Amino acid sequence: MSQFLVWTALEAEGFGANLQHYSPLIDGDVQKEWNVPESWKLDAQLVFGTPVADAGSKQFAPLEDRYKVYGN
């Protein structure tokens, strides 16, 4: 929720943002490079800056091809 609020505030000020989720494979390198305590869990980073172009449109496969429910 806090990421959404920060993202919204950045957008209101004219910035663009991109939420990038971390892979556990790079946790050690990130912790070492930026002195992040090992007790912190790295989930994602919110990269932001001034947009150089509008976001492109996205096309999605039909929902029934992307979302499956199994069981009752």
C-alpha cells in the first residue's frame, strides 16, 4: 500500500515510476553495494524519474487464458 501511495505522489509531481521486484539471486550483491542490513527483506525497488515518452499500450491475453481456478 505504501508503494502505491508513493507512486501516486510521484505521478502527481510529473514523475514516472516502475516497480521492479527483486530476485533472491541478487540479494547479497545489493546488500553489499548499498550496505543494506541482512535483517531486511528485499522485495522490490521503486525506480522513478522524468518520463521521456508516454507509456505504450499493453495487450493482454483473454482473462480465461491467464486466470485459472482449481477445486470448489
